[in-house]
Amino acid sequence: MKFKLLLHSGIASLSLVACGVSAATDLGPVGDIHFSITITTKACEMEKSDLEVDMGTMTLQKPAAVGTVLSKKDFTIELKECDGISKATVEMDSQSDSDDDSMFA
């Protein structure tokens, strides 16, 4: 907020100075100011280091198309050290299937 206020004050000051300068005065080339910021947060920790989800047994009577949902299973990942976090994203990694690299092995 302080930075924003100073930036606006600086722009206002430049505007006032520019109004007092005659049109024939060369102020030099136009320049750009670029700002960048990276904000990172501490990741939550899993309450238990291992999680096992039994997806049951399925018998396919015919081939299933890619993307077909065969079985759904609700499970909970208990997290800790997440004060103030209201949304989480889970990423799953695995080796690709040797016949179809779009599927997990």
C-alpha cells in the first residue's frame, strides 16, 4: 500500500511538472518500468506419510474407451500446518503404461 501511494504521488508530480514544461522541450526518450513479484506459500503437510486407497476389483466384459470412469472411490487426505488455506490441489504422478502413455501403469 505504501509503495502504491508513493507510485501514485510520483505520477502526480510528473504530471504537474509536465504541465509546466513548454511543448518544445525535449524530455528524452520514453522508457518503461517493469515490476515482477513471486509469492510462494508453505505447502501443507500430510497428517500420515502413507495413504492406501483400495479401489476394489473390477471385471471388464468388453474394452473400455479412454477416459471412461470404471470406479469411483471417496477418500480423505488429512492435512496439517494449513492455517489460512481454503483450497488445495493434488497432483498424482506415476509411470506411464507401456502400451498407452496417457494412462498410469
